[in-house]
Amino acid sequence: QVQLVESGGGLVQPGGSLRLSCAASGSEFSIKSMGWYRQAPGKQRELVAVISSSTSYADSVQGRFTISRDNAKSTMYLQMNSLKPEDTAVYYCSAIVAIFGGIRNYWGQGTQVTVSS
């Protein structure tokens, strides 16, 4: 099994910044790709950014958010700048992992990000 633990969420004013972290732990696994998703109240979960050999972003966060990864620490980050109220959501970490001879998708428990004055 693989465990993903997010941290770094909180309350921030519009225009502010936050950095989310997602730490992966377990045994005998290889991460193929990781990503951040978010879900606002009453809305479907949506992709924010993904990272594998390259990065990709949702149009709504392009230029404001930066996804990165520290392979040595099995940790992924999301630097969020110029935050807007519409960025308010629960942010989830996801990992596509090679484990047990196959490919599995794991999710973290989520971390709340609230952008409000």
C-alpha cells in the first residue's frame, strides 16, 4: 500500500500564497505520476496540475500555481500564488503508482484551502 499525506492548507487572503505538500510513503512502489485535484462545495472534483516527465495545469491556475516534486523525498508540492476566492476548495493529492505487479491510483485525505478576506 501507499499512503499520501497532504499538508499546508489554511486560510489566506486574496492575493496571498500557500504551499501544499504531499508526502508518499509505503514499500516497494514506483511513482509514475502525481497530481493535485480540488473540489469546491457543490462542484465536481477537478484537475489542478499533474507532474510526470512534464507538467500540466488547468487553465484557471496556469501562471499562478507551480507543481514540483522531490523524488528523493517522495514528496510533491503545489506553490499557489495570487490566490483568488474561487480557489477555495479541498485539495487532494493523487498518485499513479506501480505496485504489486500492476498500476494503482492512490488518493490523500485532502487539505482545505480557503481564500477569503
